[in-house]
Amino acid sequence: MNTIHAEVVVIGAGPGGYAAAFRAADLGKQVILIEKDDVLGGVCLNRGCIPSKALLHIAKVMDEAKHLEKSGISFGAPSIDLEKVRQWKDSVVSKLSRGISQLAKVRKVQVLTGTAAFETDKNLKLTTGDGEQLISFDNCIIATGSRSANIPGISSEHPRILNSTNALNLEDIPQKLLVVGGGYIGLEMGTVYHALGSQVTVVEFMSSLLPGADTDLVKPLARKLNKSFEQIYLSTKVKSMEPEDGMVSVQFEDSKGKSFSEVYEKVLISVGRKPNTEKLGLDKAGIQSNDNGFIPVNEKRQTSVPHIFAIGDVTGDPMLAHKATHEGKVAVEVIAGLPSAFEPAVIPAVIFTDPEIAWAGTTESKLIEKGIPYEKGEFPWAASGRALAMNRIEGKTKLLFDPDTKKIISAGIVGPGAGDLIGEAVLAIEMGADAEDIGMSIHPHPTLTETVANAAEMFSGTITDMYVPK
């Protein structure tokens, strides 16, 4: 078995892994990038973020077309060519994947296809379709990502029981679909399938959709989904699922112990994700992981073995692509001897439903729970000229401030384009802006970005677009 050597070996070519490999190459390092799939980009590009957003775009346009009836414009019922939808979605993915491969090529990053496992803290064994190969390294970055979790005690090994990956394949559109899990993946995929014609039911174990998000931000979305979806069962668990006679029989139990059952054509399970670490041979390298398989790291993204780093989903929440990308760059800069650390003020999160929900920083509910003092500026989109022109006044923008310094500490937005708007709040927090800085920055009119300045003006009492009694 021959051995090859690299200064930096990156395991996993998702958003964190390829960013790390490319940054390392740009810093003059000789890099090997290992990926188990035939294409680069990881789950996010090939089976997650990108294909789901492509389909959500279709769902949003279809909904907006229907929404225009209130403005006097009517279209006929949409004609859906599922094969063309799949082809378009796949074309978006393949274009981006080819771009990443080209970026690897021009940077002279050596890409190897196969699965890697540690032999020692200085060696990996790569298993490919052609056999095995040893790879030695000076530094290694683990970026193997995560996969869909299952419900304990319930088998998901049946073609009528889906996870997020095969749900995105759009093999067909079931008449009745159950989505198990009211988190962001479940609601996003439920939105897509509803737009394409499914009667969607969501079941969530917790007492609200999107547990962890502020309820005031979730409320406009929940109101819309209650009208769109067939049923939303909260504080309810799935006791069993049995495929039978071309359907899936599901038994539920609510918080009061009452049991009931329904049948669905297909079931989508979206109850969280598990790290891909159990086959890496971490123990052979002396790397510690916790009981759930996640790898603890320090601010430099070093594991318990200093020359082996871990980034992205394998390090735990928040499991977000943009977090992984920044972690990857930090890890490589540390390897290159640069003064770098992963110390973001906030990490933004976005739910790409319609309306979108986005936040950055500690949520208001969590601040209350922890007893941390804050003050709030909140602007309802019902007073926004742009929102009124769009006939989308259900949204709002809220900014939370430190009571002493008046600096912004977190933000939350619900409404169309919230994911694009939250970036301004992230920058304001990172730059240490206070309410006056935000309010006095001239925003273009009429736009939804004005609502950020309006929220700051609501806080400082300088708002003119609304009347707030003193």
C-alpha cells in the first residue's frame, strides 16, 4: 500500500471543507481534499440548501401568482411538469458543482474520491473503488458534515418513508404527505410539496413550530401554514408507522395521552441531524468526541489533538453552511501561523419559508429566560410603503439593544426577503453600531431595508413614519 503526503488534508468537500482546502491552497499549502461522493459541494449543495431553495423559489412564485388575485390579476391553475422541475433543480446544482471542481483545479488542490479513516494521528487510510491508500499529513481538517436523524424505535427503511435527501428527488407528488418535525427542514419541504399539490400535515413534538425561534416571528408563518396545510399537530408524538396497502398508517399521541391514527401516501421524517463521525476512527488518532458523536473544538477549531481540526456540523450547533465556511478559513489560517480565531459576535439563521424568518444573536425569548436585560425597537411592516405595495404587511423587524450602551445586540425579522435583510443587522452588530448609527444611516425609499432603520428609530423615539405617544 503506497503512501502519499500532504501538508493539509481536508476530509469532506462541503461548504466548510472546500473553503478550507481553497484557502489553504491560496496560502501556499499543498492540499489533498477527500470526498466520498463523485461530486463536490457536500449535502448543502447537492442534497440540501441549494436544491431546496431552488424548489422554494418555484413554490414562492406560484404562491405570489395566486396572491395577485387580491390585486385584480388572476391566472389559471398551474400545469406542473415534474420532470422539467427536476431537470431545472438538478441543473442549478450541477452548475455550482462544476464551478467548485474548476476552482479546485485552478488552485491545484488534489481531489481524491473515497472514504477516509484515521490510522494514527498522522495517517489516514483512504478506501476507494480501486482499493486502499495511505495518506500522511502535517495537519488534517475534519469536515464530514451530518446526515438526517431517525426517530428512535421507528424504521425508515421503506420507499414511502422519506428523509430530506430523497424528498428533494421529487420522484412523485403524494396526495397526502405527513411531515414529522416542525423545524426548518420540515416546514421548507412541506411548503414545496404543498405548492406542487400535496395535502400536507405537520406533526411536532414541541408546543410550537420552529422551536427555538421567537414566537412573535413564527406567528405570521404559522397563521399562513394553518390555512395552507391540511393539519398541524403540536405537542404530539409519533408512536408508530406501518406501511400497508400502498399507504403508511401512522399512530399519534398528544400531550394528554390521547391516541389517534391517520393514513398517508408518504411520510417525510425531519427530526434533526447526526454528525458523520462514527466511521472516522477518531479513537486511533486520539480525538475525543462527546456522547452524541460531535467533536469538541477550541476557538481555533482544534480538536483534542492540536494538529487535527474539526469544522462544520461535526462540531455541533448551529449546523449551518455559512458557519462551516468561516470555521474552515479560521482553521487553515491557524495552520498557516496567522492570528486567527472563530469568535463571531453572532451567526445568522434563516428559515426560507414564505414569509421568511431570520434572526441574528440571542433570541428575545432566550434573553428573557436568562434574565439578561435588553430594550427593543420594533417596526410593523403594515407601516412600510414597500410592504403595502407588495401586499405583504404581515412582517415586522425588531432590533434588541443593550440598555446601557444602546448598541444593537440581536435582531429578528419576519417577512419576504428576511434572509437578505438580516445581513445588515449582522454587520451592525459586528461593527458595534448603536441605535443612532442605524437610524441616521440613510436607507433607500421605498424598500424593506428601511424597516431596519425604522426599528432603530422606534427605539430612539425619532420615528416619523408612525406616531408613538410619549
